[in-house]
Amino acid sequence: MTLCGLMLSGVYASAQKNNLQVDVAKTVTKIQPTMYGVFFEDINFAADGGLYAEMIKNRSFEFLFPMMGWQEPNSDRHKLNEKSGIANVIQYSQQGTNHNYCRVTINDASGYELINEGFRGMGIKKDLKYNLTLKASKLSGNISKIKIQFIDKDNKVLGETSIVPTSKDWANYSTQLTSTATEAKAKLRITFEGTGVIDLDNISLFPEDTWAGRKNGLRKDLVQLLYDLKPGFLRFPGGCIVEGRTLAERYQWKKSVGKVEDRETAVNRWNMEFAHRPAPDYFQSFGLGFFEYFQLSEDIGASPLPILSCGMACQFNTGELVPMDQIDPYVQDALDLIEFANGDSTTAWGKVRADMGHPKPFNLKFIGVGNEQWGPDYIERFKVFEKAIKAKYPNITIVSGTGPFPDGDFFEYGMTELKKLNAEIVDEHYYKNPEWFRKNATRYDSYDRKGPKIFAGEYAAQSVAIASPENKNNWECAFSEAAFMTGMERNAEVVHLTSYAPLLAHEEGWQWTPDMIWFNNLQSFGTPNYYVQKLFSNNKGTDLISITKGGKAVTGQNDLFASAVKDVNTKEVILKIVNTSASAQNASIDLKGAKLDSKGTAVTLKGEGLNDENSFASPTKISPKESQFKVNGSKVQYDFPAYSVTVLKIKVK
């Protein structure tokens, strides 16, 4: 036989081996609009220093060490500093939210400097404008000007402006800097003209170019990456951030709304969690609060899904419990949040929302009770929340949880008890190795169709082990997740929401890997895992249809995994096929029950090797590539590359 003949016979043998049937006509179930969403948690400097575009670290001098983030290079705390000056943090009061301000004594203006280091530096771009605001009270002396400059590591000035303080009373001042260069590690230097004593507070700096042009808003490139996913929901604010290490450190949403300057700074629960990545400078300003999360959900077309404390601190930490006879304020927080989101401006919390600039309701449909709590203490508290929420807001869907693991006694107990309560949606989490994801593509095949619906709220393949700093966002992890996702999609009757976790990570400020999107002070990129999510979310379709091999679902036979949908809006059949084999595979696909166009579009995601990754240097090394393919009547013959995720789209006539 000729070489050509051998190749052809190999293709036919492979195609025969991979003979797939698609029933286009019959809808198995509807795909939920929330099928693929995003989960935001303030870990890895995702909020302050990340999505929230504030560039000043510790802008109100409220960190545990109140001068953290600020430097005085020419001052010595143990001297009189007659040739410079000194800053001291003064406590206003232990009441309220803004406790501290900074009193600067300038003895010699030519020698004194106050510098903010930003979040691992400040990323500035040439010719872009940056808005600076501060509060000042000129107590004594002849201080005539406050000079504000961007500087680089060599103290070269990269942009300059000034403010003239006029009042002994506290007053707000604003100005604008234009950067003369692009620099990832800029700092902000404040100097003075004249001598005397001046008080400063709320020193804040934002790029003018934010998402949707909002003043003091969100970082544009990061929101764009989220928008491009076309997510069905946004879960916020966490994660373990909801619970806190102690109940006192839990996330309290009411402290995150209202005027930004009145929001109380709090320690971030991830600051010292891992010995491998301590971050003692990790705090929350709450400039990105619940109002901003709801607004972001609206901006990116996602249904908001807030998660609230159920009166249990993180069970991996203290596991502190609020006594059952003291749980009412926690329940009230949930009821008030629904009013904040959906109430009209005549209600107390609806008015707070309206006064913040959003008179229309946010159309909240879901609320989560607890993050990943487990055991009898959780079930006891969940019952109280469920009864109260349903009594007042019967149309709100409540999300419950089975703990942090996808199996074992916590999981079994939680699922059994939640089924007894007719729970609506149960949140399952799984951080496992890539092989687990491939082996568990059939996980939901046997789930009770009449039981609770599933929210796969946190999942990510771990290349090394959970919480290992050596985990990588490599291609094997990404395509293994894709194989698992075909199983979730195939079971869309049960699985209603899914989200990868965590979402964001600062290149120099991370605590946990892997993560879906990486960023530094100037750049951001999507990992291979991001592009897998994007492929599925952008092609979720409206109706699940069946794709089978020999009458059985395609769940890893010959290392192929598949799911199929149709989209009644775009009039397309969409097949998702994952080849986890080291070899290319040809498949013969027979699509019955519809007249098809004579050509289709293929979107392919593949890496050269299992350990391939995207990076700041090669941000789209693994990213989708489009091509065309032929459709012969109802049949498609297609070569699926080794280690690939492929979406085939065919128009229905």
C-alpha cells in the first residue's frame, strides 16, 4: 500500500473508532443563562492593588501600622529632623470609621519628603492623566504649596502637579498629574514649600481612564477581560473572605456602602494565611464594596450573586460560632441586602442605593448563605436563614453549601441534610489534580434530577497540590477542566451555575495559585484556563442536545470528551470536543434532525505540551484560533489535534 493509502486508512480507522452521533432536533434541557459565570474573591491583591484602581496604599493611615506604605527617606523617628521634618499619625477617635490622620511637621522644606510606594509600585503610562484628591488642614506656619510628583527608582520626576492649601479647617483638594513616561514601579512623592504643621488624610490617586470612565473606578483592562467572558453571574465578595478568620473579621456588607471615605479599613484575611506568601500589607479599603460589585455585575451583563456570613468564622481557622440566640443580626443583614439591591427608594436600604447613584433596583435573584461551611452547625443556621428569607422574599433563590470538598463525610452529610430541606441550589467546590477532572466527567450523570440544582462554585485543576505555591496554570490543567466542563454541560438539567476559582492574581502579590487572570501594575493576561472558560461561556447555547458514541455519552472513550448544544437565537449547532490524547484524532460526526450549512467554523485551543503556559511575555501563546471546515450533508469529518479543546459551530438552515 502507498504511504498516501496508509494515511487514508489510518484516518478512516480513527474515524470509525470515533463515530459520533448528534441529535439536533431533540432538546434534552434548557441551558441556564447562569451556566458559566465568574467568582470574585479579594485574594492575591485582587481588589485593592488590582481591580479597584486606587494607586495609593494605606490612603487614610488606617493600617495596623499606620505609616505602612509611606516612607520618609530624610527623616529619623529618633531625631528632631531640623533639616527635614517628620510625620506622625494622630488618632481622631476610636469611634466611627476613619480613625487616623497624618500630621506633618516641616522644619526645612528643602529636606522633607513623604513617599507612597503604591501596591508593589505604581503602574503609570506615558501621557495618561491621574486624578489626585486629599484632605488637608493647615494648622500653623507658612506652608504655601504641596508638590506632588511621580518618581522612578532613581528619583527622576515623571509628572508633577501641586495644591495650594488655604484653610485651617479640613478641606478637600483635587488636582491632576500627567505622566511623562511609562513606568511599572513609580512612586508618589509629596513635598512642601514653606514650613509649619499640616494635617493630611484620604490621599487618593486614580487613573482618569477607568472602566466606563467612572471617577475613582475600576481598572479597565481587568474588567474588559471579565466582560469578554460574557459571564452569566458574578459571585462576590468571596470565598473565605466572607467568613473571616474570626467573626469580627468577617465581611460586613453594610460597612462597604455609602461614601467611600466613610468606609472602615479592615485587615484582609489572606494577609498571613500562608507561610509561603505572607503579605502583612494586605488590607481592605472597601472602595470596592457591595454597591460597586452590583454595578460591575450590571456592567458585564452578569446576574449578581452575593454570599453572606451565616455566623460561622472560617472552619480552617477559628471556626468561631455566633450563638443561635444571637443570630438575628446576621439574618437581618441578609434581608437588608435584598432590600438594598431590589427595594425602591422609599425603603431604608433602597434609599441608600438610590443616594449612591442607582435609583433602579439591581434585580437580585440569588443570595448565598455561608461560603463553604460544613457540619450540623451550618445546617442549624441555614434553616433559620432559609425560613426568614423565604417568608419575606419567596422569589429569591438561596444558595447553600456542602463544604470545601467534593466527597467525604462533610460532603455526604451536607448533601443528605440539604436534600431533606429541599434546598434549591447547592454549592460544590473541588480543587483536585488534572486526572481527577478527566475521571469525573461523569460526576453528575447519576445525580437526582429532582434534587437540588448544583452550583460548581469553585474549581480548578491543581498541577501540584492544593495551596501549593508551585501550582501552574498549565495546559494539562486547562484541557482537563474542559473535559470536566463537557460533563457539567451534558448535565445542564442539574448543573445551573459554574465558576473557576480564584479569578485574579497580582504577579508580585499572590497568595494562592493557580488563578484565571494574572496582572502586574501595567499588564494583564488570560491563562489557558481563562480561554477554556471563554470558549464555553461564549458558546453556551440555549438548548442541550445529545452527542453520543455507540449510544453512550462521550466521556473519555479514546480520550475524547464531548457535549453539544444548539442556539435558537443564532440558529447554530455547537459541539465542544476535547481530545486529551497525545495524538491527533479524526472523528466522523453524524448530525441528524436538521438541515445544515455546507461549512462551519472551528475554534481551536491547543498547546504544544502539557506544561505550556501563557505569560506576560507570551500572553496569547495558548489562545483560540478560528478556521473553516466542510459539512457534507449531515456529516462532518474532522481532525482534532493532540491535547486540544475544539468548538465546532454550524449554522442551521
